[in-house]
Amino acid sequence: MSEPLPPSAEIIGRALEVDGAYTGARLGVLERIPGNPVGVSVRREGQAWAFACRVLPVVSFNRVVGLTDAALVPDLIAWFAEWGDRPRFEIAPGEDAEAVERALAAAGFAQLGEFHATLYGRPTPAPPRASGVTVEDVDHGNLETFLDAHVAGWQVPGGEQFKANVRPWIDQPGWRLFIGRYDGRPAGAATLFIQDGVGYCADSAVDPALRGHGVHQALLRRRIEVSLQAGCDLVCAQARYLSTSHRNMVRAGLQLLHSRTAWTRL
């Protein structure tokens, strides 16, 4: 990566917005399935995004992100109660964070002790990959290979139904999909979401049987490079703090922007 980019409230806001927009787009694919069988609802309030998904208890699909207005807390809690989900509020650093946290505490919420890292940097060209590792762009011709790699990497139960639900990913505006291979074998899958000059490196996973060969790192660096080619001035990603993914992002030159706290009702 190039010279470090100093953190700022403006960068935090852009990172939160692209996270919310990507999750909203991903859930929108499921919401458009006839009858909305997964039970998706997406709500936008000011700078905040709220997501609920009755059938899938995935953390990123059942949360509030980007909330800066403490007055919205009671209404959002009521909205989650209507949808039957346990709400989770992810709070990033900022001038309004204390007021939001006080409102959550008054409503019976507490911090879980869980921290989720957001990393960022300037997009740059990719260096040479590890021996035996290649990365290819996904189109309709190799989409099934991508989906197989995604299912293997994330160990998705009910893989065939999952693939049927998410095949529209290939046609989503701003999305780029990638396959990582090791010695020619599909080993990993990754997504890049581009919006408003930000490249968001999302949903990367490698088959457990093929980890440790540099595929995850290559997928990350390729997405950073594609962000540069697309004219982005910022790239960001998220990972559980101190996870393998977090460390790989640091190795790729990204730096910590902030860690979010997670609040839920006990």
C-alpha cells in the first residue's frame, strides 16, 4: 500500500455507508424472491441502515449500522420486535456514539464484549501472488464454480438452495466476483462492491482443505487492485478483531480505522 491515509470522521462515514449499502443490496436479492420466503426487511433512517431476516439468523442480516441519532433507538427496537428478531446495534466511534449508547443502555441493552474491525487504505496494484495461486474474474461462464467455492469456503448448509437464491449476484450493479485457485483447483471466493469511490472487500472465504497457501491474501489484493482500476480513492474491509482475516488485511497494507462495539438486549 502507499502512504498511510489518516483516519477521519468522513472516512468512517463512507465506510459505514458502503457496508450498509452492500448488505442492503445482498438482502435485496433475497427479498425479491417471490413471496419473500426468507422474511427480509431493510429500513433506512437518516444515516442508519436496519436489517432483519426472519429465517436466517446471520448476524450481518439482523442488525443496525451507522446509527448516530439516539432518538431513533426506541423506534428501531419496536421495529425489530415487530419482525420477531433480536436486535443488534453496531456502534462505531464518533461524536454521537455516547448518546446512542446511553439510549441503548436505558432500553436494557449491553455491550457484548465483541469487537469487529473495519480496515481501510488507498487502493494500489497487487504484488506477485504465492506460488500456485491464481485469481480469476467471474462471469456467467464460471459462475457455478464461484458458487461451489463460496459454499465450500463458508461451509454453507443446504448449498444447492443457497446457490439458487444467490445466482443473481452476478448481475448486481457495482458487484465484482472472484475465484481463487490453488494448483488449478477452485479454492476460494470473494466479492467486491464498489460505490461512490469506495471499494468494499466483502465475503471472502477459502475451502478449509486448501487454506494456508495464500489464496485469501491473493483474493484481497486483487480486489484492492480492481478498486484502483475502477477509480476508487478508498478501499475498506471488515473482519473479526484479531482473526486470520484481520491479520491478512494488515499484511495487505490496510490499517485499522476503528472497531465497532455490538449491543444487544440480555
